[in-house]
Amino acid sequence: MIDKLIQVFETTGIAKLFGSDDPLMPLKTLVMYIIVGALIYCAVVKKYEPLLLLPIAIGMLMANLPGADLFHIDLFIGEGELNIGEVFAKGGLLDYLYIGIKLGLYPSLIFMGLGAMTDFTPLIANPKTVLIGGAAQFGVFAAFFGAYSSGVFTINEAASIGTIAGADGPTAIHATKILAPTLLSAVAIAAYIYMALIPMIQPPIIRLLTTKKERRIRMETPRQVSKLEKILFPILVALIVCLIVPESAPLVGFMMFGNLLSVSGVTDRLSTTAKNGLMNTITVFLGVSVGATASAENFLNLKTLLIVGLGSLSFMVATAGGILFAKLMCVVTRGRINPIIGAAGVSAVPMAARVVQSEGQREDPTNFLLMHAMGPNVAGVIGSAVAAGVFITFFG
């Protein structure tokens, strides 16, 4: 009877945890559980990106259950092509879900839903704001050079870290799963946490780099955009961007497809599905799969701490780059551009634009900058996808 009880105990997670070859594994697992608790707190209590932080936290929890064997990252990294047959033969539940990330399905489908939800009218009405969205991508390359010059990261890892500055989780995930899959959890979690913290990160930078007079500048009401322009825009953007940077096609192409479903006026059912049911389903799968890569062995290391630090710095540089370029445009246009819309050049839609609106009304409650800020905001989405495509082209 005692032998049977011992045999049963040896099958438990507790026995496997304390029987690990790594004597620090119980402590590492406890640290991971604390991180899981912190992410759940941020999602549920603070409401920081709950739609993704909560699934990520649960995926992380399941990946750190001793003996559960739900995820095996060794099936997805290393030399050679992905062997799906081997994944189904040896893998667990989270391995099956992770195939969607490895094959690039989830980020592209999320971009399709994002395109269906995005209104490009402000960008079409004021196309020069695309330059502001481009200037904000300076943070991407600053983070890349910072990571690579540290000597800790390979050039591929540095490129994936650079995508954090784009303030676009799916883009960071898409690039990292190709360039540095072992860093996926750290990069994705850093990207989404800093996206959620934009209302805290950006206002001090806006106030530091602009004067009260600049923040009070009123911009002209955007012109009316025709339906023909709305339909031609996603088609032309997909063609031009994907011809120049083909590696951006999975993101930009699907985003423009989703937008075309919305603006065409003849595919309402497809548009509704793309931005609601399908978007929600893929978000769950994406979040859980990303969290699954955060096992104690992969996550608790010096690289993770550096990634979190570089992510914060890159967001600041991206915000500053957008504002400074908008200040230049303000001078060139003789005061017709409010410089604070440059902060919306990061692609966190629509959070960054809302921060601009809030900062503008802080100085003048009757000044409405939201629609003006949405131009560089949606341009930043395209810009971050293009930047990721460039990295993949050079280093993938």
C-alpha cells in the first residue's frame, strides 16, 4: 500500500518540481507564479491591455505547471523546417496552439481585424502626417542598435527587440517568431506592458519637448474624404508597401484587406466577423501561445531584464522622435501643425491618439486633436510593420 502511495506521489507535479535536476527550479517556478500574479493584477485590477495580458498570464501559468508537459519549445527552434507531424506526435495542447504563431497565422489575422476596425480617413485627408508616423520608427532602430551594441544579444535578437518600439504587439510577435523565437515571451510581454503604460510614459515627454504655446495650437478641420479614396487607399498601400518590402506583406497586406472589407460597403458580414468573433478568438490563441513560451528556463535570465529596460527606452525614443519631427513640420508649415500629435506616431491605436487629445485639452479644453492625431497613429501601424519587414529581409 505504501509503495502504491509513493508511486502515486511520484506522478504529481510536486514530486517532479522538487525532483528536478536544477536545485533552483522550485524557486524559479515560484518567481514565475509571482509574475503570473502580477500580470493578472495588471489585467484585471489596472485594466492594462486585459484582452492580451490575461491570456498571456494563463499561458505562462500552464507552461510552468510541473509535469504537465503542455509546451515544448525545442520542437519549434533549431535547424531545419518545422515538423508538424512531430509536433502532433510528441507535443502537448499548447504546442498545437503555438503552430499558429510559428506559421505566422495569428499576427496576420489580428492585423486583418485591426484593419477592419481602423479608420484611415485622417491619414488620407492629411497624408503628410505619414511622415510623423515614419519618424516615430526611429525608436525601432535606436533599440536595435542599443541591443546589438550591448554585446549581450545577437543581431537577430537585437532586431526582434527593436520591434518593441513600434508599440505593436502582433508586429513584435511576427518578427520575433522568425528572428529570435526563444525571446518571444519577453519581447511580447514587454511590448504589451509598455503599450498599456503609454498614458503614463508619453505625457511627461510631451510636456518636456513642447511649449505651452505649441500645445495650444489649433489645427484646421480635415477635409472630407470620398468613398473612392477610402477604397483605393488600402489597395494602393498594399501594392506599394509590399512591392518595396515584400516581407511586410503578411501584416500590411492583411491589414489593408481587413480595411477594404470595412470601407467597401458590400461585405459588412465579413467585416463584422473579422473585427469581432474572429479577432477575439485569435487574440485568445495568440495570448496563450505567447505565454506558453515563458517557462522558467527561458524567461528568468539577464536577457529578459535587458529587454524590459530597452523596451522602456525605445518607447521614449519613439515618442520623442515623433514629437521632434512634428515640431519641424510646425515650423515649416508656419504653425499649422500641433507638435504634440507627433507622440501619436507610435502605433498603439488609439491609445496614443487619446493621450494627445488629453494633453491638448489640458492646455485648452476646447481644442480637439483626436482626429488629427489618428493620422500619424495609423501611419505608425503601417510603419512598424514595414520596419519589421526590413529586419526580416536583412536578418531572417
